[in-house]
Amino acid sequence: MAADFLIVGGGMAGAAAGYFLAEHGRVVLLEREATLAYHSTGRSAALYTETYGNAAIRALTVTSGPFFRDPPAGFTDTPLLTRRGVLFVARAEDKPKFEAALAIGQRFAPGVRALDREEALAICPVVRESWLAHAFLEPDAMDLDVHAIHQGFLKGLRARGGQVVTGAAAQAIARRAGEWHVETAQGAFDAPNLVNAAGAWADEVATLAGVAPVGLVPKRRTVIIVDTEPPCPESGHWPMVGDVGESFYFRPESGRLLISPADETPVPPSDVQPEEMDMALAASRFEAATRLRVTRIARKWAGLRTFAPDKTLVIGPDPSAPGFFWMAGQGGYGIQTAPAAGRALATLATAGTLEPALAAHGLAPAALLPTRLRA
């Protein structure tokens, strides 16, 4: 089957890339699993926050905001954002880290403001005072509807003539006569352009194509949803709460609390499952930071977050391989940056540049290209 663009990977990265590339030609998206978004996107409890990540990540996040707030006609039947807010807390000894996080947060999100202990307790009364030596609130952080966003990209891709093929793991990839040739269990596919959006498997896909890897590292993140003692029927009004050192976070979830130890354990690409030790760590850190006790784990899961060495997305052409493009390294930022990242990939692939909105936030192509990781 022939196309203008082949995309390897059907998670959020591949779907966003396909959505924007479909404006420029025929797209075929190849997903290795029988189900789309199985490993990372489908396991993400995502939040839109403009205070998270390095400068490049924040530029992509802020530029994605207008798309989420006012998506294109027909993209979704439901809102993509729901107000949540984030309360960042810190102990007395973490003051330097807190001040740095507050300053960076206020640069990108003007609504960010420092709180005193009483203000923080009024917002979330279960946090222990030892964790409220310092606090700031990002009131405009939002819950993201991951499923609606992913499905909106896929729907738009198909509406523009694109095709999605599942159960199509790349078995062989070769460049012949100006075309990328990909062999899968679902047949052979050809296109002059190949987008590597394979998530935790992106370095493996590159190697299969004869392209040097960039050092991506999949990391396991653990999440549990719990009942507590005492129960917290009023918790639905709480923001997400996390510490500036990223050792835990929790937030309301369907009448319970979702908590995580914010773990980042390097693992091989795989169908990761939660480890007992990490679930115990989540409960222990949560209980140390709040006046609540975990009584039951109602749900548990783990997902993969794949990072480049500098924790910035890898987007754009690989100069060593004509027509080979990276859309990888989303780490923990892949959902909140998806619109801007997808558009960045499309403009770099078709025009060789970034859109002005990203440039206005100080983001240059060199900050995203794979060449930065091979210097």
C-alpha cells in the first residue's frame, strides 16, 4: 500500500502527527498492538499544566492551550479540559527548589501565586503542616480528556483520507528508490516519508530502519486509586496536590483519590505492570504528606513514559536518513503538548520550520531535532 506519510505508532504522538500531516498528503498509521494507545496514552491520568517541564516543554504546552480550549469544529463532542488546579507544596528545607519552581511557573502561567499555610489548608485541608512551609497554586491547570483528544486526532486523520492499521508491528524497514518500505503482518507499506512515533520502541524502530538511536529511556510510572480513612467526600473540589521535588502527587478521582509516588524507573519497552514496592511507596509518601490513611487499593496500573536524555521531545527530520522523522521522547508531557508537537512535526516535515507561535515562545528547531542528542 502506498502513501505520502507512514507513521509507526498509534498513541497520542502518532495520532497528533497524523492529524496534521493529513493536511499535506495521504497518511497511513501503523500500530503494533491490536488496540490503539495501549501502553502509554491509554494509561495516562493527564493534566494540562503550564508549570511542568523545561522551557521547551512549556513552550509546547502553552502553544497547545488554544487548541484544547477551542478545538476545531467536529474534533470532539465533549470539552477537552475541565478545571482542576494544582497545589504545589514544599517543606522548609526545599525552599530553594520551591523558589525556582515558583519563578519559572510565573513566567509561563501568570495566574500562579504563592500561598501562605492557611490559604493552602483552606484549599486542601488534609495536607500536613510540615509540607506547607511553602506552597503555590496554579489555578488554571486542567484535567485533560485523554480519550477524547486521541479519538479526535484519529477521527480527523480519517476524515482527511488517512488510514489506521492495527496489529501492524514493523518487522522490516528499508529505504529503496526514494521510498521507505515497511513490512508488517498486515502487509507491506511504502511512502517517501516515515514518522517514528513508536514511543518506548522508537529507538528500536530507528535501529530497524538503519538510523542511529538517540538514547531514549522508557520509565515506569505507578498509579493507584484508593479509599482512605477518614473518607473524604468533599475531595472532589480539591486540586491536584504535588510536591515541588516530584516525590508524590494525588488528586480526586471518581469519589476516591488517585495517588502516585511519581516514580521513574528505567525499564525495557514492555507491557509494564505495577510493582508491589512502588504501590507501597505511593501509599507511604501519601500518608506522610497528609492526615489520611490508605485503607484499600481500588485500582492499580503502571504506564511507560519515555524520555530523551535532556527530557525534551525529539521532533523532526534525521539528517542521516532522507524522509525519516522523529516524533518521540514525550515522557510525561505527551498529552499536554500533543497539538503543538503534532503541528511542529508536520511543519518541519513539509516546510522545514516551526510555526510562529512556537518561535514566539523562544523555541527553535534545534531544541527539538535529534541532532542535539548526538553532539
